[in-house]
Amino acid sequence: MKYIFVLFLSLSVFAHAANERETLLGATLDSTPVEIHGFMSQGFLETSHNNYFPSSKDGSFDFADAGLTFNKQFGKDLRAGAQLFSRNYGRIGDYKVNFDWFLLDYHWKDWLGMRAGRVKIPYGLYNESNDVGVTRDPIFLPQSVYPADQRDYLLASTGINLYGYLDLGHAGGLDYSVYRGTLNLDIGNWAGLPYQIVTSDVPYVHGARIIWETPLEGLRIAGSYQRLRYDSDLYFPTLTQTITAQLKVTMSVASIEYTTPNYQLATEYARWWGEFDSSSPAILIPAHVAHERYYGMASFRANEWLHPGFYYSELYPNVLLKEQPKDFVKDGAIFCRVDLTPNWIFKAEWHEIHGTNGLSPSMNGGKTTAQMDAKWQMFLAKTTIYF
């Protein structure tokens, strides 16, 4: 945690100096100042029966993140932006500092703009805001559709994005995005896997999203599509054999959201399809597999500072396997956000979970997911300062 604090403090000092002397960040080209925002969070996570993080049954403070965002406007239509981000979520992150995203954004007309760089992926309702926890009430978005352990390669792609808004008059409006690029993956080799990842590459990722802003104020209906290809060489120590593998993944999600000044209701249903090909098909997963993922969520604004809510989420990594707890995750969560000051929030969250899919045997004494406790609980708390 001390490293992330030093990073955040150093960047904040730099940001303050940059505002004081705008010429350091290009104010000689344009009089518009650089917009600088940031956040820093520290959390706590505890589970019963099964470890979600390493040693989470004993309680874990390895649950922290920080980010610093820079935006600069050049005239009316051109913008540049970037975000530095660091986190440690149990086994994920290890406080490494990365560019979450960076882009040039040319907004030519309301109906047409272009972003280029490492651009956030327009997937579902909330993927583009998944990197900033202060924009939502729960600590974790529903994990069936927005899995925290897959955030790094779902958040942004390197390439281009065309976007725009079409005014439909009395029929509302259409917000659209179309993108093409690649993903920079740092998969690593997790303990417990039967193979080692020797090489990995994503030759392409492309997709689109359309959001219909309906004539009913506060009601949005959306559809998202993404397809990518993942190439890898996998070494199996027990077989002393390296296998070349190719995985093509198609992801789709249908979304509905209704918001009022005091309520937010949302539901999303997703299907993911995997087409797997390798030099040794008998050793790896089935050639075709379909995921089913969905949730329903509601939150309430009790007053200016108190926002309670709940959601229920289900995940089936193989739609043909739904009977055994090792094959699914059913997650019911209640959460509450408290705005302590205009720049400081606190959140608490409780999960009742049925299913063990995705849990790590290496973190649970070598138990397989079939041997782990089928029903378990998780408690999270997190505090965030932001500016």
C-alpha cells in the first residue's frame, strides 16, 4: 500500500505544479488548462469457507487502487486524454503502474467523432466507467457481466473508435460506437494451472454498441457485440509438450436501464461463445462452449449522502453444465454507499454466494472447485478520496 500512496502523492504534486505552470503541458498551443482528476482507494475483503483472494478467509487489505487522469482540450473539436492506474486486488495488479487508457478524440459533428489510442471498450452499460468506482454505488459491479479479474483486457483496446449521436426527434436518440484494434494482455502464469503460457497475442478485436435513448425519460435500451481472436503457445510440464492454441470469442449483451432522480434499475443478459482450435484438441477444453451471464440491480437515493441497493447475478461458463456448484456462480449482494464529504466516500457490501466456479485450487489448499464449500459469503468495505 505504501508504494501506491507514494505514487499517488508524487503524481498529485506534479499535477498541481502543472496547473501552476500551464506551459509545461502545452498551454502555449492553447489557453485551455489541463483538467486533472484523481482518486485513491483502500479496501478490505473477507470471505467465509473459500478463499477468493489469497488468505481472504482471514481478511485481506490487498484491495487498493489509485488513478490520475489528464484531459486537454485543443479548440472546440480536439481533445487528448490519458489515465495512469495502479491496483492490487489479491493476486492481480501488484501495484504496477499502467496507462489504463490514452487517446486523441476528434469530435467533428454530433453524429460523428473518432477516438484513436488505447480507447475504452463500449461494452454493456458500465464497462467504460468500470475503472472509476466513484461513478457507481456498489464496490463490485455484477461479476457475471463485469468480472473484476478480467478488467484489464475488457476495459480498453488499442486502435480506433468511431462514435456519434443521432437525434430521432420524438423517437428519442441513438448513441453508437464501432471499434477495431487489439488487446495488450499480460496474462501471466497463475499457480494451479496445468500449463504455462509461453506466448500470447490478440491479432484483432472489434465490436459495436448501440444505445437507444427512448422517448421515456430515463429509459435506455442497449445492445453490444464484440469478437476477438487469442493465439497462444501453452507448455504442459507433465506432458513435456507445447501446444499451439487459437481461441475465437464472440461476446454479446442486451441491456436495459431506467433511472429517476432517486432510483436506478438495470438488467443485462450476456452470451459469450468460444471457438477453440489447437494442435492437440483432446488435451484442452471443448471445441465450442457458450457462456450465459445475467443480473438485475436496483439502487435507491435515500438522501444526498446515502445510497443503498442490491443485485442478483448468475454465471454459467458452460450452458450445458448447470447442475453442480463447480459449474456456476449465483451471487446475491446488498450494498450501501455513503458520501462523507464532496470528495470522500465509503462503501460496504455483503455477498451470499452459491457456486465455486472460478475459485483457485492453489488458494484453497489444493481443493478442486468440486471439493470446496458450495455456499459461502463475502464482505467488502472500501473508502475512496477523489478530486
